[in-house]
Amino acid sequence: MHFSIPDLQQFRDDNGITYTGFNIYIDGFFHCTARYKQLLSLHEQLQAQFQHIKLPQFPPKKLFLTNSQLDERRILLEKYVQSVGQNPVFANSGILITFLFSAQQETHSVRVHVVDIEISLMNGYRIPLSVSSTDSSSTVLDIACNYVNLSKDFTKYFSLYLFNWSCAKDCQPCMKKLEDYESPYISQKYVRPEDKIVLRKSYWDPCYDIDLMIDRVPLDLLYLQLIEELDLNWMTADSETKEILSSYEAKKQKREYIELARTLSYYSSIPAGDAVTDAVNVGEPNSATIRVRVSLASKELTLASVTNPSHEQRYKVTRMRCWRITTLHNLERTQTNGDDSLLDEPSKNFELSFEYLLSKENLVWVTLRTEHAIFISVCLQSIVDELMRQKNGEGPTSPRCKRASLAYLRRDGSTHLITPSSSSDTLSSVNGDSSGSSREIFSVQKLTEKFASVAFKSGKDCVENNAFEAIGDEEL
């Protein structure tokens, strides 16, 4: 999980007492607002649960903080949650999952009640469902899969995503996987109302396609997804191949369509938008920087020149020793091959850099300046996770995170005991959504950048790639 706390808010409760809330983003999306004492309570419960593991240092208590001290606390809390999120033991713990789920519900003042939502297939077909407002992503996924008669044996190959068709048509990052620390209803309604909730395959390696093709329902889901991805130009095919695919589609020859689609360039790739990078092997050698189109697929990241798509460079994920995200400040305008569009822009003030094994004992840094740095990082981590599961002989997806018992400290200071078998409602049992008992009165700090750095320039703060150790001589 990639955490950031880019800003904070001041609230006033019903008694007129003001307090500070820190806005927490996960993987680039707003998730919840939490008070210092709520995060401290989480820290103490993690400490009690994992006594054998040293947690990151929690920011010290202080009274009567000035605005600058509040911002310093924000930065320290951000570093703390980033460290927690990058430790798989803490990140996958039931305590953290339960806290994040409860905090999302409290932030948006959503009470437990039955709601109607729509799950879309990739061809636009809509599945109407009645679910609880606080059902987890895995619960809603099971309900949706049951609706389309997808066997439980195949559920592990699919996930729910927030999907933006407008961004998809422009080959920009367009999706976010719905995780078990969030409610699909809350995330879609309150965070990304312009997005649709879609059901699509959740794996990277095309080898898993073969598993789906033995059963009619998962084959149909894969078939519909491939038709849409070809229409979105996520895959490339010459005119003759497109005619053959159109013929297969007209005749409902789904298996033949899938088998031919699997041979296409960029098959199973996810677009990650444009970036500015050094022009090494992807453009004119004399240019200082070049704009490239980024995409990710199983085991590799591809950079293709925007001006000349035939010029591309592919980087194997297993050769990336580590990567980092950096927020840039006070950028100066620079000349970039006579293209004013490549001049520094506020939306491009992020860098994703990865250390790449170019040849034996020759590690080099490759840097991308892109507003989609966090999205790319999340995809890289997902690819690495799948590679490690394959190495360990496991399935295409991680085991579901189970909620744990948690004494959830509400913003008002009261405590709500949550157990795996109890209601997930952190507010009350009253039906409907609520405006809550506190309100924002003014913003104390709003950064120009939406996210602070996920990792810093020193190598020790990079995201380590566990799959790097699996490199064999044959890959060099």
C-alpha cells in the first residue's frame, strides 16, 4: 500500500471544540480522515499484536501546536504510515484492514443500510445488486460472481475495479482495484462518482487464460474484456488480423478470438499514460528528453515514443532491483527537443525511478517524470506480488485479508469494539447516511502536490523488489 497524507483539515464538534484531521490517501486515492489519537490507537494495537516486530517510531505527543508544528506532525505521520504500508506483515494484518475500513465509513458518515449498486462487465452490461453499504470488496465480488454464475473456483481470477471509460479511451490510467479495506459503495459514491464498478480479470500473466477457457462463464468474461480492450486500442493489430477477429466475433467463435488476441502486441497490457524520460533507445539519440507512452504487462514495463511508436524500450520487472517515487519542487523550465509541451508542468512534478540491471553487475537508474508515478508503482508491486506467488507455487491472487478484533477509537473519543463476527458499522444501526457530528471549518494546509514522496532519494528508502532475487543467468 502506498500511503500519503498531503493535507489536513480543522473540524469543530457539536461542543464547539476544534480538532485536526489528517487526510489519508492510499495508492493515490483519498481514503479517510483520521485524528492523531486514532492513529496512535492503531499504533498501540499493532504493537500489542506484533510484539516480536519493531514498528516504525510514532510521532510524539504535543499540546497546542502551531500551524507549522501541525504540518510537521503531518509529515511525520505520513512517514509512519508509509513505513507501515510497505511492511507486508502490517499491511496485510487484520488490525490495519479493519481500522482502514472503519475509518472510511466514519469519514463519510455512512451507516449500515441496504443500497442498490451496479457492477458492469467490460462490454457495458450492468448487473444490478442489492448489498449492504458497508459490505467489503470481497463480499460484493462474491455476490457479483454468483449473479453471473461464475463458479467459486474461478472467483480468484477476478476482482472489482473502479473504472473510468473516458480515461481508458485516451489510454490513460483508468482503473483502481477495490481492496478489502474499503467498501465499493463508499469508494464509488463518495470518492470516484464518475467511475463505474467493473468486474474484470485481476492477473497479469496470460498463462492463466488457459484456466479460464475450460469453463463457459469465465471464458465469456475474458472474451468480452478482450473485445473492449481491442476497441480501446490497448492492443495493436494490423487490418488483416482485425478482420479475422471481427469474423470470429460475428460468428461467436470466442475461443478462436481469444487465441488470436493472445498473439497481439501489447496483449494483456495496461496503459499508464505519458511520461518524460531520457531518450535512450526510445527516440532520437541527440534529444535531451522525450515523451513516451508507458504501459505495463506481465513481467515488463514498456516505454514507446509518442512521436514514433515503433521506437520502444521494454524493461523486465525481474531486472528492477528497486524503485522510488519522488515529489519535485521548484522545477525550472527546460528546453526539451523544441517541444514546449515537454516543459515542466505542475501535473508532472513526480518522478518514478527504478534501478535496472542492464547487464551483469551493471545497474543503472531509469527515471520517468509523470503524474501517474503512484499508479505505475502500484502496478509494479502487483506484478512482483504475482511473480512471488508463482515462485512459491501459489495461485493468481493473494489470500483475502480477514478482519480482526479492533477497539476502534472514533473521532469523538468513544470506542467501538469490532470483532470479525460483529457488525462493521462504526456509527450506529440507524438506516441511511449521515452528515456526521463534526464539520470542516477551514483548511490548514493544502499542498500544491497532491502527494508527498512515497520514497526518498536514498536507496534505503526505495521499494525493494523481492522478485529481483529470482533472476537467473539465462535472463541476462
